[in-house]
Amino acid sequence: MKAALMVCALALGLAGCSEYSRQDRAVGGAVIGGGTGALIGAAATGSGTGALVGGLIGAGTGAIIGAETTPRACWARDSYGNRYRVQCP
């Protein structure tokens, strides 16, 4: 249990580093979802198989949610310093 808490703390720390790109948010969501799903699966079934299935489902769901909740308001500056909206990477 102690190891699982350490993995979750590490995952949350890494997720806080993600930028606003879809790929970064998908990875962050997958890490958080996978860790949370594994914990819930292990607690619900008491087996490694439940943790594995919960982790896989959580990682897939977290990646989708992370990518789709990316803010779409990216800004850039032209050579004169004026801001304009661009498509986010």
C-alpha cells in the first residue's frame, strides 16, 4: 500500500508539469487515470488482475479526458509585439 501511495504522489507531481498541448495532457491523464484505476481495482477485487484491469481502463479513460479537456486559447506574438490567437500544438 505504501508503494501505491508513492506511485500516486509521483504521478500527481508529474501531471502538474504538463503543458497545454494535447499530447502532454493525454500523458498526464493516462498516468493519473492508470494509477487511480489500479488502486481502485486492487481495492475492489483484492487481486493483481483487478489492479491490472483497473489500471488499463483508468489509463485509457484518463488519456482521452486529458486530451479532450485541453484549453484551445493559445497566443503568439508577431514581429511588432502584437498578440494573436493561434492553434494550440
